[in-house]
Amino acid sequence: MNTNDTIAAICTGTGGAIAVIRISGAAAGEIGNRVWHGRHPLERSRARLMMLGTAQFAGRGGDLALAVYMPGPNSYTGEDIVEIQCHGGNLTAGKVLEATLKAGARMAAPGEFTYRAFINGKMDLTQAEAVADIINAGSNMALLLAERQNAGILGRRLGALRQQLIGILAESESRLDFTEEDLDWTPGEETATALRAIHHELQLILASRQEGAVLRNGIRVVIAGRPNAGKSSLLNWLLGFDRAIVTAIPGTTRDTLEETAHLRGIPVHLTDTAGLREADNLIENLGIDRSRKSLSCAEVVLWVLDASSVPEAEVSEMHRRRPDTTPTIAIWNKLDLIVPDHPLPETNLPTVGISVVQQTGMTDLLDE
């Protein structure tokens, strides 16, 4: 990627009251002064002072705008930066950006400001990755994780392990080069212990990768079970609003319904499926086929069992139809319709008893 050009781009989303046009590179100050005019020019003597002036459009006219000059290396990219704050909206910001490009800047590629920050030593790769995660965070937990990584927590952790490995490698090479010298080498068992500790720490970091992926991308959860077990009612409760039609007629849900909720700070992509049974209705059978496809893609299955029906038949149906390799939670629903403390069959799966109607057991379900 060419790092010699001075680049520019609109750095804010469209539709806001203010738009920010960022210019970064050796000619940022010169280009900024061609586009923006105020009582004083953008220069080092007035670095980091927000000044009022006018941003000229590529054609006629201009917009009242603020501008600030941030000389490198003490800037986001490590280069000279000028930021112009004009009124928001596609037209105004687009005209200021067009004037900036005509003044000598090149349009920045996606992520190029952060790329330059990386190659100029302003951040490491873990922090550069965290910038994208902050922008795309879909939950508070994902944002917190990205902010911690952007603060350098992961980078410092890996950097410390790297320094230890470099030390061990340097001594190993010295042993090979000076085999006959009686030098003060680290005992072999001590080196082996250090390597085992480093290996353990790296395994912990690797194990946290899956948790990070879940917080960033969410998890696919499919609600399945026989017709009229309460799947759609459970979906509505998890979402906090009535998304699915609920009736006492078995087979009401003929298609899959997909929505996203945040449960305990984790983005969860919920899919409500048509009840699984043998059906003669063509439309219902199409819905059942889609249910099977959804189950094959699930990362977690919530299998809803009707406690008021024939419990043994419910369990048998679940074990026959559920994916064997997908983590599954068995949910006994409609506990309000049976005798309290009535024994239910074992399922050999994590099991929770609930009543969606009375909203009991829901905390236990979320815990599970």
C-alpha cells in the first residue's frame, strides 16, 4: 500500500449533524490550507487548536467549518493530520471531500488510516484489529472486549511471552556456538519449566479466542421441538416483544422466524422453527424441512418439551430428531399445567423447567 501519498476520507457516518473529513500525510497542512480558510492558517504554531473558518467546495460556495492541525508523530496515524468539521449530510461533506481530493489528496482506502498508524508504530496488530471490532461491536460486552484489546492488554501479554522466547532462543543459539565454553548457562530443567509455562499461557490465550468470537459475532441458537410445545412463546419472551404468532392450534408456525436479541450481554441470533412431526400438509412439510436445515447450522439448540403432554414421547422424539453433536438444552415448558414437583423423565442433557405463561424458571434457563 502506498504510504507516500497524502490521503483523505470522510470519517463519520452519514446523517449526523457534523461530518469530519480527515487528511493525513506529509502534505496534510498544505492541502488543508487550500480547502479551509480562517483568520489564521493551519500551522505548527497553532497545533491542536480548533479554529473557525470556511471550507471551500470544489465548485462555488463553501460551508462554515472548524479545522484542527495535528502534526506528526503525535497524531493517530503518526503523520501530519488535518481534520475539518463541517455540517453533516452527504452533499456538504461530499463537496468538502471533493475539494480536498482536487487539492492534491488521494481517497483513503478502507482502514488505511489505521494501517498507517500500525506501520508508523502507533499501535500493534492486536490494537489495529480492535479498532475494527470497536466500530462493528454489536453488544456492550463486545465493545468492552474491543476497548480492552485496543488499550493494549492482549498486545502486552503476547509481547512479554515473545521476549521470554527470544531470551531462551538466544541462549540456545549461544550453547550451539560456544559448546566448549564454560559459561553460566541456565539449567536445562529451568528452561524446560519456563517453556511449559509459556505454552500454558499461550493455550489460555488461544482458548479465549472462541469466547471473543461469540461476543463479537454472536451465537446461532435454534428453538426446536414438537408442535404446540411453546417454542414461539419462548421466542417472544426472549425478544421482549411478540414476534411470532401464538395460538393453541398445533402447527401455527409454518416457516422459520429469525431475530437477534442480547442475552446477558451476548448477541444471540434466534431462530424459531416449525414443529417437528410427520405431516401431510405440503406447506407444513416445507417448514419442517427448513427447521431441519436450521438445526444443522445451530451452535446451540433449545429443545422445548411439553410437560403437559406424554413426557416419555417428548423425550424420545427429541433424541430421535436433535443433532447429536450440537450442544442442546432440554426445556420442560408448561409446568403450570402439571402437578407441582411431578417427576419428569431423564434426558441426559442440561435440563430446565419453565412456564412461559407464568414466567417461572426463566432465570435458570438463561443461566444454563
